[in-house]
Amino acid sequence: MEWQYVHRTVSDAGKFFDGVEEAIASEFLPSLFGVEVDITCKYRKLAELPVRHAGLSLSNPTTNTKECYKSSTLYCSHLLSTLRGRVQYSPVDNLDCQSEVMPEYWSRIEAAHKVKVKSEVDQFPQDTQRTLKRAKTTGRWLSVMPSHVEGTILSSTEFRDALMLRYARVPSNLPTSCDGCGDSKKFDVKHALDCKKGGLVTARHDESRDGLRDLLAHVFSPSRIRCEPMINPAPIRANGTKTHVPSASSSSDFRNADCDDLDSRFLGGID
Ligand SMILES: [Zn+2]
């Protein structure tokens, strides 16, 4: 972000960014989620964190300034000493200084983020906490470059639905009844993901299967990959015996990560 350049070079510049933070909290974030301000306000501090810590990397420009200035000062400490005439400039010393200082600095930042995400998540209800803890590993789609070739472009509806599900919110315009079993008493996200008669269980499986097939086709060749294993893959010789054809197959099991019977110890591995 361009304002971070100002934060890195001007000490205590956060007080000049109140208007920017106001616009992020009251206009940008609600538009991003597609909901009202009062829903997103309690997610603002969580959104400040990096994606790998369940956030959206939308840093607060009024409070982030000290960290930006400190990291920039540490990174450029050899250059600053040179400009002040204390030492002779040396490219090697400059690199050594950067490689010594920054790992320690970033490890402290990571530790601070872990503490912050825990304190923020603890403020939500128990059911929501379960989803938010998983959000540390369910945000890679937020960081990938949109590409038609790689199939990583989401529509605005897809983006907002994924965002709402990541933060345990109900997507907008959810149907009132299930088109699979016709249940209209309690149709929610959980029912949509669990219903054996609805199409989402099969759709999730097929989408993942097709993605895996596409990746394997790049490694081998498209003609060597099949969606389903052949019932009798071994061709029969003229004398009636079967030839040996090496093959491999995989099977995938898809579950709703928020279903009641899923053990919480598996949550860390779900993405
Ligand atoms: Zn149903």
C-alpha cells in the first residue's frame, strides 16, 4: 500500500490517516463483504492481521505506523549510519546488517500476531471460534493472482460468499429451502453442505476431482488420466492371460468442516 511508504519514512504519521481508516471501516469493508457496517465492525481488528493469521491484510493506517517506521529504520540501519558519517558504506556490511536484524524482528511480529489473533477470536461465540481458528489455513485464495488460465478468477458473488463462509457468516441471498430434499424448516449453510440429496456434496467432490485431474494431466498426459478407475484395467492377451498394467488411483473424502461429528483435532489439516 502506498501509505505504508509514508509510514516507513515519517515517524508517527498515523494521526494523519484517521480519514483513511474511517473509510476502510465504514465503506470499504462493508462493500467487500456485501453487508452492513454493524456486521463488519467487529471483524475490523481481525481484518488487520495477515491472511495467514485469519486476517485480510487490511492494516490499520492509524496504528500500523510505528511498526512500519521501526522495521524500515532497522532494515536501513547501516545506510543511516553511513549518511550520518559514523561508518564507511559497505555493501557486504549492509547485507549482513539486514540479514541479522530482520529475522529477529519478523519473529517478534509473528509472535505479536499470534497473540492478537487469539485475543480477537476469543471474543466470538464458541461455534464461530471454531471456524475462525480454521481461517488461518483457509485464506490462500485471497493471495493468489487472478488468472483465467489458472482458473483463479472469482465473481463478486463467489468472492463474497467465500469471505462470509471464512468468517462464519451466512452468505447473502441464501435460498429459503433445500432444492434437494425440499426441507424448508431450517435451511442454512450446514444443511447445504451436509444434505445428501442436494447437489453441493457432489459438486465439491467433482470440482476437486477435476482440479486434481487437470494437475495430473500436466505431469503425465491427458490420455493417461481417468476420472474413474476402469473396472477391468488389465487387457487380455491372445492366450487369455491378463497383462500387468501399473496404475494408481486416489479417493477423496469431503466433509463439512463444521459438522458436529468432526473431531476438532482434524481442523488444522483442513484447507
Ligand atoms: Zn436438503
